[in-house]
Amino acid sequence: MIETIDRNYLEIKSIDALKESTLPEIINSIDLVDPIDFQINKFFYKNIGKKHRWTDRLVWSDDDWIKYVSNNKVETYILKINNDFAGYFELIFHSEIKEIEIAYFGLLEEYHNKKIGGYLLSEAIKKAFLKNEIKRVWVHTCTLDHKNALKNYLARGMTIYKKETIKI
């Protein structure tokens, strides 16, 4: 059976365009994974992605994961609530064109619908624009992602710059 998927590419070109979400009342921290630990990326990818059909990295060996997270263009941040993992995002720096891609972003299922996603996205965008001379932060999402993903990106001030429909 062929399935039709709509994919949207979104961007934000200035920190001034960011419409921040307020800090949720729950205690949390967002920290850079340092030193790098591929097991954290692998954990979030598998646990968040299983509901959204993230499959491309499921075939990766541990060496593939290590190579990816060791790339100096990749940074991983984790959200903790009461010292438990709650969500994460990966930023990929495209320094030659002064852009940052939010490569992966998500919350573990038990943290959905708690007004955390907007805050986490606000922080991802802010951290991206803290890098030198970044002109654009971008991301893509599709109809397989969480039902509020596109709304969240738009609510933070991102705009759609490209749409496509794919069949899988």
C-alpha cells in the first residue's frame, strides 16, 4: 500500500522573529551532552521515533552512531525533568552557509501535552542563534510527526519555505 506524506520545511532567520514559549512550571534543565555519548542519541531516536516511523538510523551500528555524534558540526541537548530524560534536540551546523538545522527534536511520550514542546523548541532556536553569525535555523517536519509539531514550529515564528508530498 502506498502512503502519501506531506513534508514541510520551515525556517527562522532572526532571533528577533522568535516567539518564545514560557518556561513550564515543572523543574527542568536543558544541557549540552558533553562529553558526547552516542547511547543518548540512540536512546532518544529509538524511543521518540518509534511512534513517528523514524527508521533511517535503525540500521546504524554503534560505530555509525559514534562517528555521527563525534562530528564537531553536531550538538545534542537533552531536557531533563526532575532529573529524568524528557526530550532532546540535535543541531547540525552548516558553517559554510551560516545555517543550523534542527535535525531531530522531540519529547518522550510521557511528556506530551504538558506545554513542554514549545519551550524546548524556543530553547533550541535560541541556542542555534547563539552561534557566530548564524543567518538561518531550519527544520523539516511531516505528517508522520506528532500532530502538534507543525503548529509548534509556526507558533515559535518559523515560516514554511518549501512543501512537498512524497509517497512511501
